[in-house]
Amino acid sequence: MPKRQFLKAQWNNLVMLNYEVDQKVLGEYLPPGTELDLWEGKALVSMVGFLFRETSVMGIKWPLHVNFEEVNLRFYVKHFNGTEWKRGAVFVSEIVPKAMITLIANNLYKEHYHTMPMRHFITPADDDHTRFLYEWKFKGKWNKLGATACNKLLDIEPGSAEEFIFEHYWGYNKLSATVTMEYQVEHVSWQTGKVKDYVFNADVADLYGEAFVPFLKKKPVSAFFAVGSEIKVRMGDKIVVGGN
């Protein structure tokens, strides 16, 4: 039986820049009971920018916390529960402009949210493309993540790189050396638009750590855009490794 619904929202206009990293960099973030989910033998991290819309927590739309931006850095894992593999994401850092979201997520799900001033821009690039830009202010400077995507939307093809990146339906957080938080994220398969160009300009060292600098300063291995959909996040559960 599914867990009780915790959050319901629209996730819209997702920009995802994907980078190959050394697997050793992710070791300290890897939750117990999970292993890296590799794409063609490569460990990937994604810089993700998107919009929360029509957000409700426990069925309530909290004033001034309904529509806002998020930018996160995540990587991909899988967990075998004894009968099946569950494919999920682990968040290294998540940035939102709302302090209450940070407080709730960090306390309830042990996420890694930070509150910063944020803004976004959606502008026509030409007749066939739209430009999406997410910005967050850190140490007095605006950091940027964005892409120009084709307006023609396509279904995700089975076995594609887009399917690998977008279709992870579980979240995992490391609580301790033996305990992991697991929660389910539900949404339909998203449609995507081909990315024409992209931008990423951020203080990687201070935001994410020196270990990520050599990788996030390189050209991404791929850049994707998805239009998004309604999503639901279920209440979490704990996985205890090596315990009763």
C-alpha cells in the first residue's frame, strides 16, 4: 500500500545539464543500501533547474510557498529491496527561495536544502525555441543555469539517455552509516525538447565543494529539457542496513 502523500505540485520547465564525475567523489554521499546507477559505465551528476507550481504540503497550499524556483545538484543510485531494483536520486544540494521549504525538507526528509534569493526568466529565442534561465544569488553574485530548447516536444524513447536521467522515481538520503531515508516520487513520463545551447555559471567550489570543481567546469556530456508534469511525493521510510 502506498505511503501517505506528503507533497503535491507541478514540476515545470526542467533544465538538466549532466556531467561525468569520478565515482570516488560521490562516495561520501552514497546512502547505505544503495549503489551507483551508472549510464554506460559512467557516474553522472545533474545540475537541475525547474519551477514548483501549485505546491501543497499535506493538502495545504501555504501562502507565499505555492510557486517558486529550485536548483539542485543530484546523482543516481539504485536499491535492491529483496525482490526488485528501485532507481532513485540522491541530492547533494538543493536551493530554493523559501526558508519554510528548507526547514521542512531538511527536518522531515534530511535533505540538503539552502535558502537563497532566486529568479527565473522564460523568453522566446526564435520562432522555434524558448530560453529558460534560473538564477540564484550567493555571496552577492547571481549564479546561472539555463538552456534554449526546441518548442516541439517529443516522447522519451525507451533505453535513451533521457530515460535514464528523467525516470528515477525514488529519493534516497544518507541519515547515518547504517540508515537511509527512502521516499517515492510519482509522475507520468515527461515530454522533452531538444536543447540548442546552455549556460552554467556558478561558484562550484563554495556551493558544492572543491571535489566537484574539475567536473562541473567541463562541458556536460548532455543537456536536456523536459516540460514536466504534476508530481506527488510520498512520506518517507527508513532502510536499516546490517540491523534488525
